[in-house]
Amino acid sequence: MDKLKSISTRILISYLIVVVFTFLITALAFYPMMVGVLGKRAEIGLEKQAWEIAYTIGSSSLLPHEHNLPLTILLLGRSIESNFLWIDPQDKISFSSRPEQFPVGQSIAHLPEMLREDNSFNRNKANIFKSERYLSVEVPVGAGGTVLTFVSINTLQAMYKETLLMIFGSLLAALMMALLIAFFIISYLVKPLRALEDYARAVGNRQFDIRLDLKSNDELAKLGTAFNQMADRLKSYDEGRRRFFQNASHEMKTPLMSINGYAEGIRDGLFTGPALDNALEIIHRESLRLRNIVENMIDITILEQPHNSYFLPHDLCYLIEQVLETVGGYAVERRIEVESAIEAETWVIGDWDQLNSLLVNLLSNAIRHARSRVIVQSLLLEGKNQVLIKVEDDGAGFSSEDLAHAFDYFYTTAESGSGLGLTIVQKIVEEHEGTITLYNTSEGGAAAEIVLPVLPDGQNRRSSSSA
């Protein structure tokens, strides 16, 4: 039953139905046409035979039986038995090729088998007659006499059936040949599909190193290439997720152990006075760190999964103002001055929450590593409908290792922070079809440049931030 559900079986059955149906329609349409053509050819053959006999008898003094007169007609390359009668001017048979059935001396009108229709007989030309049993042709000869050639309808019908059987035999042979060709074609088509099935099953079992090799240049080869690319991405994603969870468990383990150790110490009464206050402060700090890690992990998970983003034009100046209010307390705490130089009337296109998170992470990271100052500025890229946003600090800058691993999960050189900020920034920039670049300035500080799409001049500007 499962074989009947397979694609190859369905294709073969459908092909067989179409071919048989086509053959039947062809045969039904061809048979009447074939009967008409063969009947016409038989009439032509009988007339030719009658004129030949009439000429032979009329130009010779010999009797008909003394001549080697033709007793067959040629039909589709085959000789078909025919007969003839020599009829005198009184319509009596002078000679018969079948005397037992059409005796000499018998009047043509008194024959038990009708060979002529008297109402349509013309002695001056060839006459064609057709009854239920015979097809006949009568032509004039001599002084009022005629020659009548005829063939049995049964003989013609046998010829029709033989021809039809021959055609059906040819069609059957063609059908068998077509099915054989179809079988090899289907096998050729199904073989790569089965390879795709096995490959998909292997990928489903996390065997990402297997590669599909389809030796062709058709659509299936392109599909195989797409499957290989999918496996590469799945492998990269799987390895990234594995590293992510390993690093996440490691990063979360440290604050949890610290919180658990100090909590047990407080419970057991090991801390009193200033030591107790210090323990509570450490628990509070580590819990905030743990919360920050969890929030960043949630953000990364959302960005990596299919989600809805609402891309609208937003006033970049207003967006930066909101971000500065968010990180302002942190900047004051670290005694860092944040300067803003954003071009007016710059409408960046994107999701408000994601753009806010992007800039908060960039500025927080800059404030964390700056000595005294952070500058955020923008520049419209002429003719590209893009804006370049640059965040620069006067800190120690990036090391070569920082530049190589800055976007890796949980990579950080600071004591505080989750190491996920720049990873989140990179994913948001990619989702907005932008670019991000990290480098050290000529003064030695770190700089981050991002390029995002903006609303072209002259278009209507509608922003959720200005509502």
C-alpha cells in the first residue's frame, strides 16, 4: 500500500493512464477514417482491375479464360482476392471467375446476390456499387457489354480488422517501450530525491558534516546545493548555541555561587556588623549582574528567533536624547561626560525598541571603558540614504584580541557586564541591514561606527517617537 503512495508509482500510473487514454481516443478516431480510406482504395483498385480486363478482352479475339486476367487488387501493399463477370449487352453473364456462384448465361438482374443497382447504372462510364455483401465496379467494354469486378465486404472487413490489430500491436509495443523509458526516467528522477531524503534525515540527527553530491546541472543539483548551505548554517547555529549555553552556564554560575555562599553565611550567622553589610552589598551587586545576564540572553534569543519588527522613521536627535537619559545616571556615577553631535532632521528607519537597545549598549560600553569623555555623533552619507553613527571614548582602546572576539558571546574584559552587549548590537544592526565597524582612534581610544538606513529627503515623516 505504501508503494502506491510513492511519487514514482503515482507518476507511472498517471503516465500509463494518459498513454492508454490517448491510444484509445486515437484508435476510435482513426478507425472510421481508416475504413473510409481503405474503402476508397478498394474502389480504385477494382476500377483499375475492371478497365484492365475490359481493355484486354476488347482488344483481343481470345476468350476471357484464355487470358491471364488479374484476380486480385492491391490494398495497402497486400493482394486482396477479387472476381469479375463479363456481361453481354443483354445483361447476361458471358464469363464468370466464380461460375458456381454466378453461372454463365444467368441474367445479372436475376442473381441471388445483387451486384448492380440498375437505377444508377450508366453504360458510358465506370459505376461503383456497394451492397451489404459486395463492393463492385462496372465499366463498359465492346459493343454494349460490360466488365464487373467485385470483392466481398467480409474480405474488406477482415482487412480492416487485421490493419486495426496491427495498429494496436504497434501501439502496444510503443506503450511497452514508453513505459520502459518512463521507468528509467522515473528512477533517474527519484534517485536524487531518495538521496535528499536520507540527507535530510541525517541532518535531522545533527550529522552536519555529511555533504550531498548530486552529479547534475539541473534544479535538483541547485536544491542539493541549498541543502548543503542549510547544513552549514545549521552546523554553525548548533555550535553557536552550544557555546552560548556553555558560556551562559559558566557566566551565571559565578554570581549564583557568590550569592549562595554569602546567603548561607548570613543564614549561619557568620557575618555581623560591617561584614554583614558588605555581604548584602555583594549579594545585591551579583543579583543585578545575574539579572543583566538573563535580560541580555532573552534579548539575544528574541533576535535569533522569528519575530515581528516595526520599521518606522524615527527622529535620531529625539532617539539619542532618550538614550542619554537612560545611561545618564551611569555616566554621572563614573564621572564621564557624554557629548552629543547629531545632525538635525535625520530620520533613521528601524524598530524603536531595537534601536534604543542598540544605542544603550554602545554608550554603556563606551562609558564603562572611558576615562573622562564619550562622544556620539552622526553624519549623513550623501547619495546613499544612510547615516553613520559614531560612538567614541577616550579610554585604552581595543586590543587585538578584543577586535577579534568583540562580538563573541560572553566575551568581556571588564569585571562588570555580561559580555553580550556588542553581540546584541551586531544582531540588531544586521536585522536593520546596516554595518558595524570597531577600531581604535588616532588618540588611542575606542570607536564604534554603525551605518543605518534613513528616510530620503522629501518623503513624509511619521515617527512613533514624536507622537
